[in-house]
Amino acid sequence: LHCYRKIGSNNAAAMELAEAGAPEGTVVVAEEQTRGRGRLGRRWHSAPGQGIWSSVILRPPVPPDRATGLSLLAALAFAETAEAELDLPVELKWPNDGLINGRKVCGVLVELSAEVDRVHYAVCGTGINVAQQPKDFSPGLRVTAGSLAMAAGRPVDRIAFYRSFLRRFELIYRRFRRDGLGPFLPDYRQRSSLLGKRISISQGKRTTNGVATAIDETGALIIRTENKELIVHSGEATLRQAR
């Protein structure tokens, strides 16, 4: 366990440790990140004392296309923890967000070092907003971002929540190593904020509209368009307003 008061990026530090041979299960956690990041190069605001900012080194014995499911598993571990510890219902927005009352509270960023047929290591970074109030978010985030304290209506013990999260993630990950993603898909699908709904998927400059129908055993999202079915492994999903 590597603990820091302030760090640039937990994921970057964890990747350096992994390259140097750090074992699976190594954790990097910081009170503050100055260069925290989310998917698609976005900045993740990681202020001191307000959240859980951590990364775990994993060495799963799976091909790279299966390792992308780690994002779903970390989000599921967050959901189970929030439900068990705080009685807060969580929706999961594919591929990596945990939502409470429609607000993003948790985000996951998985980065890999891999060859065509095997993963050298994966770093699973998780950011969980814990103590923030609306005033702590920038004006552009106040409508979409939330925290455990906002949802629970009271302060939340960060250490107790983090301990429970790590225990749940470890149990989930151990089974994933043995059985793959399949056993977890029913629980994930039950919490999905997208399945059965009309969505748009943005992949670079390309946008696809359709209905999200399933999540397969690699963690890919299945979308039905007007004339075909698509398998989407990555992208930015948004709900489309009904007309």
C-alpha cells in the first residue's frame, strides 16, 4: 500500500510501479491528485479530504479484450458498497460510471500494458466523491456531479467506505480471474442506466444512435440501430430524449 498526501496521478504512479515489477494487489492511494484524470483524457478533480482516489495493480490471466471488463467490475464493487454500507441505490452507466440520483459519484479508469494475446498488467483507477457539497464543484459540474455525503444527507467515513470497497473488489476480482465476467453480468445489467433505452454513442468524430440491448461477456455494449446490431467496446454513451 503506497500512500501519498499529494501526487500527480495515482494511475501514473501505479504504472511505474507495475513496470518495475510490483505485485498484483499493490495499491496507490492519495489524499490529493494534481493531475487526476478520467476517460478520454478528461481531468478528474481530486481535492484533498473530499474523496477516495486510488489505483490497484492487477495482473489478470486474460487476453486484452477481456481485461476491459475490469471497469465494469470496479463500478459494480462501488455499487455494492454504497448499497450495503449506506443504503444508497446506484445506477451503473456503461462503461465506468456510478450514478446516485442521476449524479456521477464514481468513475473508473483502467489502463493496460499488453500484447496481442496477454496482459502484462492493468491499473484500475477509481475516483469516488465522498464529502463534496454542490459548492465544491465547478459551475459546469454542479448539475451532473454528486457525492456520497450529498446522497446520504450526512457525513460519510471515507476510510470505512474505502476498506469495504477494497474487500468487495478483491472478492469480485478473484472470481473474475476464475470465471470471467459472465457471473457478474446479471447484477450489472440490473443496475444499468442504459439498457432498454435510446442512446447515442460517440467514438471520436463518429456518433451512433440506437437502443442499448445488452452487455456481453467481454463487457461490450450491444446496440440495435435501425438496420443492424453493433458491438461497441468503447465510447461515450448518452441518453437520447424521447420525442
